[in-house]
Amino acid sequence: MSFTRTWNISIATPIGTQFAVLELTENGGIVEGIAKAREETVPLIDPILDGNRLTWKPSITKPMRLNLTFDVTIAGDTLTSTSRAGMLPASKVTISPIGAFLKFIRLSVIEVSR
């Protein structure tokens, strides 16, 4: 499966869960992309694709200035990942395709309205 799509990201951090949207494109084994969160858009730095594993390093300024590292493995429609911010311990990252999240929301609304 290709990494090309738009993904929802939630990161369990010591200051609370942080959310972002990740837009990836893959062409010939080369991955490029951007991450958007808190009115900030940052490019992926040094994205490296190795089989079903993708690593990259974004630098963010919100909620504080941090250099992050991500290590992601793709399995079907799911990405499993960890993220590190400098010397802090690794944070659990949940990444799912935008479409899967919207489908979940629609199904939840249907169940609630019954």
C-alpha cells in the first residue's frame, strides 16, 4: 500500500494529546509531505522510505519549539508509530486515513440518532 493520502495524527504527549493532519505523496519510493496543526504547516524533513517503514523529522513552533522524529510502519490502512521530542520519552502516535476517521464519525452519528 502507498503512503500517498491524507492522514489524521494524534500524539499522546506529556502535555496532553496533540492533533495534526499529515499530507503525504509517494512517487517511485520518494516520499514528500507536510504536517498541519495549530495554524502551522511544516514540511517533512529527511523523509526516508524503507519498505513499509517511513521516518521523518519535522520542526514545530506550537505549542512550543520542538524538533520531532517520527518512525512509522504501515500495515493496511493503519500506521503505527512513535514520536520523540528531543530528550523526552517516546510518545505513542495513532495515525489513520482521513476517510476512515470520517466513516467512524458517520457511523457514530447514525448509532446515536437511532
